[in-house]
Amino acid sequence: MSTDTRERTGGLDRDKLFAARLHAARVRPYLATALFALHTVESGQVPTMAVDRHWRCYVSPAFVDRMPVEELAGVWVHEVSHLLRDHHGRGDRVAREHGLTGVGDRLRMNIAADCEINDDVYGDGLVRPRGAVLPHRLRLDAGLLMEEYLKDISLGPLTLDLSWLDCGSGADGLEREWDLGPDGADGLSEQERDAVRFRVAQGIKARPGNAPKGWRRWAEEAFHPPQPWRDLLGAAMRSAVSGAGAGDDYSYGRPSRRSAGVPGAVLPSLRRRPPRVCVVIDTSGSVSDDELGSALLEVTAISRAVGGRRDLVQVLSCDAAAGLARSLCRAKGIPLVGGGGTDLRAGFDRALRSRPRPDVVVALTDGQTPWPSARPACRTVIGLFPRDGASWAASENDPEYVPRSPPAWARVVEIGSVSGTR
């Protein structure tokens, strides 16, 4: 069909669209499984191309007609990146936690998600599409996550010309009028989506040198499945922040509803901040390098649990002595020193003396340690690295023997355990 005929009938130039997808798969072979898993849906309602959480890609015929094949390939990679990185699920979580319900809030999420993708996805054979949002355009640093970008993005002069941006519900979780929904045709089931993500992560890890840094980070976390203990940590933090005086502060950013009863005065409202967390990592000789790597991934998950606020997370390493409590910058940059015996009492003492004082202390350990005799004045979660029965053996006839069962006042979870809690 000629271009003129297509314009008269409003048809989608699928040959051009699929040629662009093939080009995307050639220059980003580790994404080929995901690119060919997307089902295209012609739609005149979308401004460009958009995806939903069920792996449908809605395409504007007019957009395809005016875009060069090389730039369309970049759009293919961009849209499938939203789905692989679960921006819809993460957007839903952020919306629930922070009460972001407006269309403007979802636009901010879309912009933040685009910044997470676009900072290192283009180049090396993949052309950046016109209008792609880059972090430096918004005066932001590259290499951050959607949640981190979101807190620094507001609708104003820097985003005024981005009101057209709409990558669909697959980018922010908010359903659009063109979505076919969960019962529509050609969507992927949750199991099929997970299988696609796993295969893409396998491809990236097989040849990590060919993938940008952002994709390597994503693949590492995709191979590290969610642990049940993370849900427990989230519950402990929510419990901590709901306690009297925990996380309370007054703000004029949102006036109090009581202001209506005091004419001429504006009263501040009581706001709650996410809890401060101090993570104590056991670096004794009995903890393996793999377990320390797992601990760093858990620190990243904790940072996300507090909304990406790195200033609310401190990390210290501890064997028989505690190191300095360091504010989280990047998990891979945390110095883990130790290798001797284990006494986490020093770590707890250092954590509780840090300023500002933490609302939650998380200890990641193999459990072979004396524990504080008294309950700390904050919530405590203990993540135990798995051990077989032989490694837990100890002689009670030894006068130096100290029972190593975690204390009753802590919430305890075995990291990597199916059941999670103990």
C-alpha cells in the first residue's frame, strides 16, 4: 500500500513499524524477546506510541508516517523499557504512598520514568527520538531511578512543553481510555510477563559488557527475586512511622483544615515523613561475599521502601566492632570492612547513637552473634542469612558461650526462605 493510500484510509504502516522493531532488536539483541512479545494495536487516540501493563503497544498511524525508521526503533526500545522496569507497578506504589491522584502527578511520573530510561539507553546504533526527555534538560543528574527523579520534578517552566507526553498506563499505572484492559485481546498474563523479564535479564547477564549501566543494574535485581522479608520490613516501618511522635512535623505546604475555623490565620498541618532507617551489615568472617552482595541489594530495596530518600538511610558495617554510620549514596559504594569475629551489640549501639536517631534498625546477619540485652528504643528487623544445622552448632559447656537465637523483641525473617518469617 502506498503512503498516499494509507493516509486516505488511516491505516497503519506496519511494514515500516516492524522494520523499526527489527532494527531495534539488531542493535539491542538482549531486548529482542521483549520487543517481539509486544502486541501492536492501531489507535488514533494515542499521540505517539504507548503501552499498557498487559504488554500491548498502542500506535498512532500518523506518528509512524512522520518518524524515520531509525527513530522509531528508539521509540520501540523506550516503550518496552517501561514494561521491563515495571514503571506501572512502581507508579501505583508511589501514588498510594504519597497520595498522588491527579493527572498532573501521573505526568510527573511519566517524565521521571522517561528520565530513568533515557539517560543511557541511546547511542551505539540506537538513535535518540526527537523530543526524548533527558535528565540534564530538567537540571537533574543522570543514573537515578524514577522514584528519585520524581521528588525533584515539578510542573513548571522546565516541563511546560512536555504536556503532550503520554507513554500510557504501562509508564505510570493510570489506565487510559484507549486501554483494552485485562480482559482485552492479546495481552500477556502475569506469568508470561515474568518469563519475558527473566529471559531479558538472562541475556543481559550473559554479555554484561554490551548493556548500559542502567540495564545491568536492572538485570541484577531481576535475578534477585523479591524476598518475603521486604514485606515485613515495610510493615515494620509503617508501624514505626504510625507511632506517636514518629515522623511528625508541621508544614505550611498544606494548610490545616482547622484554618477555616480561625479567620485570618493559616494553620500548618501535621505531616508524616518516611521513617529513618539504619542498616547494620554483619561483615564477620562467617558471612560470605555472596551474602554481602545480597545485603547491598537489600539496602537498595530499603532505599526504595522509603521513597528513594537516601538521606533517610544510613549503613554501617560491623564484625566485632562497628564502623561509621554512613548516609546512603549508592549501594555499590558502601565500604564493607570487617572479617573478624561477630558482636552486633556494637553495631546496635553505634546505630542508636547516630544522629538523627533512626526509627527502624535493620540487621543483616548470619545470627552468630550476641544480641543486646535490652530492647532498643525503636523498631528492629533482623534478616538472617540461611545456615544449615551444622553451622549453628555450639557448645553450651563453653563458659564464653552466648545463646545466639535472635531476641523475641525483634521481627525476624530468613533471607531467601520461602516462608520468610520465624
